[in-house]
Amino acid sequence: MLLLMMAQSAARTAPILTPFTHEWWLKRLDEMLDWLMDDGLRIVLVLVLLAIALKVGRAFVRRTVALAVRPRGQDALQDLMLAKRQTTLANLFDAVLTIALLVTATLMIFQLLNFNVAPLLASAGVAGVAIGFGAQSLVKDVLAGCFIILEQQFSVGDVVRIGQQSGAVEELNLRTVVLRDADGSVHIIPNGQIDRVTVLTRDWSRLVLDIDVAYDADIAQTTAVIKEQLDRYAAEHPDFVLEPPEVLGVQNLAESSVQIRAWMKVLPGMQWPAGRELRGRIKTALAQAGIEIPFPQRTLWVKSEPSAPSAHKP
């Protein structure tokens, strides 16, 4: 009680400083120096730690992305696409890391400045829940796109089949995949709806030929004719034929034909033009060898009933 009375008496007897005088400025300067030596140093420390965390985090992100998505050194185009993929992933993760660190540092500084951040956190939590419910499909698409790019499931230029749609990948974005069909149609598919992808041009492709011949055809002669055409084509195109072609033999005994299968390993995407040319060559060679390629035929027997005798004679 005595100490309280002494403090009140000292406060009453303390001189009241006139604003903007020399003594007033000295007092404000002392108070500012005291704040800088206490909370100011803490804010500076938070900013320094933020700068260090940003630098280390960005280096870690770029190093991790470079290890996960690295060029193979086999195809210049593929290496270019991988470099673009590295840049996309690095920028995405860099932005997420920067936003998270800046929000954390801002909240810490507000707290040091004696701002009540509890209402701000509560409002952010409510807003985050609302945005999460409203944009959950968007978040799903973006996350699926990140994993597609990170895992190198397919790339721009690949021919893929996604569900009922197929075509060449023209764009691979974080939210959508753009396919160009053979007839020029464009299919835009959200990444979150992709549950199964068939890549038709990964590393190498295989041309599979099923040739139907008549039942009375000589199988050995037919196989020799087909093998000759395949070998000749492979010798003419060593730039994209990767292995010697093979004639596997009889694949199926159909209703009106014998099916002979052959295949050839080629570069990705070359199975379609090679198949069109080889089918034409094989058809011409079989016709020259007198080997018939059957087509569906049906024989109709028409039975005529004798006409009934007339009841009235002329």
C-alpha cells in the first residue's frame, strides 16, 4: 500500500512534457530504442529466419525436382519437355513454399506487435473450409496434375487413350490434359477424372499385322511371302525399325479364313504409317503369288415349289 501511494505521488509530481519539445523527443527516442532492443530485435530475427528459410527451401525444392525429373539424354525433344516439366514443378512448389512461409512470418510479426491474431486465424480457418468445399474438384485436378507431371506418366506429344477418348497430347497442364484426335477433334479432360491412361508411344511401339488367307492357301508359302515383304521394308527403313520383324504363324482359325500374325518393333508412333504401307505391299505380293485373301461369302439355295394343278380345265 505504501509503495502504491509513493508511485502515485511520484506520478503527480512528475513534470508533464510539452509535445514536440527537446525533452519530448528524447523520451520518444528512448522508448523507441527500448522497443527496438526488445520486440524490434525479435522482428528482425523473424525476417532473417524467413530469408534463410526461403533460400534453403527453394534450393531444396529445385534439387528434389531435378532429381525426380531428369533428362535421359536419348532424345532432344524429350529432354526439352522434361526441362519444361522441371520448370513447371519447381515454380509450383516454390510458390506454395513462399506463401506458407510468408503467412507464418506475418502472423509471428503481428503477434510481436501486440495484434490479436486469434480472430484472424479463426476467420482464415472458416474461409479455408468454405473454399475447400467449393473448390475441392479444382484441388483434386491440380493435385492429380502434379503427380502426372512428377511421375512422368505421359508427356506432350505422346499418343494416349484416356477412358473413351484417345489422341496426341497437345497440352499437359496442372488442371487439364488436352488431346487432339485423329480427325482433329480436341478433347479437354480434367486431371481429377483420369483414373487410367494407356500410353501408345512410350519408348518403343510394336506393329502387329493379322493377315487372313483362304483355307486352301499354302501356309508355308504365305508365311514366306509375308516375311519377305517385312524384311524388305525393315532393310529400307533402318532408322525407325528397331528389331528384325517376325512372322509368328497361325494366330486363329476363323469361319472362312486362316489368320497369320506378324509383328515388328519400331520407334514410338511409327506403327501406324508402317502398318498402312505394309498392308498394301502384302496384299499386292499375295495377289501376285496367287494366294487368295478371303472375304465373307454366303451361298443361298432357292427351293422352288411345284405349282398346284388348276381345278378348272379349259
